[in-house]
Amino acid sequence: MFKAPESEYLVPFDGSFAVKDAPTGGHKSLGNKKRLKNAVGKLDDLQKALYAANRHALLLIFQGMDAAGKDSTIRAVLEGINPAGCQVFSFKKPSAKELDHDFLWRTTQAFPERGRIGVFNRSQYEEVLVVRVHPGILDFQQLPDSVDRSVIWDERLESIRDQEKHLARNGTVILKFWLNVSKKEQRKRFLDRLDQADKQWKFNPGDIDERQHWDEYMHAFEAALNATSREWAPWYSIPADSKPYMRATIAEIIVAALSGLGLRYPQPSDEDRARFDECRSALNDPGGK
């Protein structure tokens, strides 16, 4: 089974992760741009081999508070990657159809096929993050009366953990990134959105209301990361106050994960090679067409 790449930002598998000890600041330097460029170049080569081998899938999950940089990081890390081998999904408020199914149904439909990279901008984890902070949402989820709300978060985390282990056993590499932005930096980014005309479309007044629940969200993130960071589906708590540092760090972790798979292009059989020689001769024949 897949082994998580080592990193100082890898969330331990023993449940000892503490949000208060997780750094939000990265190293701001021009070297981050070079790191990102080098990693993206390697990722392009690895993605081609992943697609050709058609043995594994890669699922990247991005979670974080509003303005943590999820959208821009996805763009930066996947720049230059063949779009035919990549799928990006953004999960927002569930539709009526999605509410007619269990809470994992809508994301399950979007899991990447073998050979492809799937990206979740928010994910099934919203059900143990935003819903946990606002438990009144459960009233609209049409849950059976038998559901015990006193243990629902532990049960949902168990369901997520079990599903991820199943995927890993069947060839899906799962990397989960919590973009750990500070409350101070989030405030600055919100003000930037308000002050710049080309960013105002990204601002939602409701985001200010969510800031009032900051501590509750940190508790929910801590619980989710501790319950579901495992060798086969690791979480990485990435400092997000410096976007260049965050992007380069994430790209390097993805490259390390794919490099560890030993990806190889499919090799033709002896029969295929003989046929290739015949085709080459036919193409080189001056009298051929």
C-alpha cells in the first residue's frame, strides 16, 4: 500500500496533532518560485507516466478556511499538467438530489479513474467541519430517526476513514492538504478583496460571519485531522500565510508521492515489437503510401 511522503508538516497518525502548535507562516523568498517551477516540471512528467500506466489514481483534497488560497494553489500546482488527465471538483451546498443520498455519495461520484489526478476543492470533510460548527444543518439532511447525533461526528469520521482505506487498497493515492492560514492573514486577504475591484467578486459577506466561529472551526479541523490522517491517506498541515511557500511545499509533496510509486510506461511485448518493425518497414518503403 502507498506510503506517505515524509514532511515536517505531515499530521501524525497517532492522534497527537494540535492546531495551536501548527505553524501558519512560511519562508518568503524568491527560492519558492524556483522550487514550484522545478516541482511542476517533475509533476508533468510523472502525470504522463501515471496516465500511461493506468494502474493508480491520485486524489488531492484541499481544505481550509475562506481565503486560505485553495483556488490559486490548485491553479499553480497543476499549471502545465495535461487537462485530459486531471479532474477538478468544487463542493458547495448539497443539492436536493445529493441530500437524498448518504453524506459520502456526492464525492464518491467524483473519485478519479485509474491514470487520472482528481482534485477536490473542499470535499466530504465539509460534513464534519462546517456541519459540525453549524449542527442545525443536520435538520435539513433527512436523516433517519435512529441516527444518534451525540456520536454522529465520530461515526462520520469513521466512515470517511474506512472509505479512504478501501480506495488506497485498490490503487488510489490520497493526499490531503489543510491550508492553515492565520486569522490575521485571513483578515488581510478579506480587506484586499474589498479594496481591489477585480477581487470583489470573491468576497462573500457571510465569510465575516464564519470568522466569528474561528475557534469552533479549529476544533473541528483538529478532530478531523487526528481521526483520519493515516499512512494510506495522510493529512498535511501546510502553513498558508505565504502563498508561494505553500504552493511549492504542496507541489513537492505530490511529486514525492508519485515518485514513490515506481511508475513505468507500459512495455510492448516481443510480438508487438516484431509488428512495429513491420510497420516501420512499410512506412519507410518508397513505394508505400
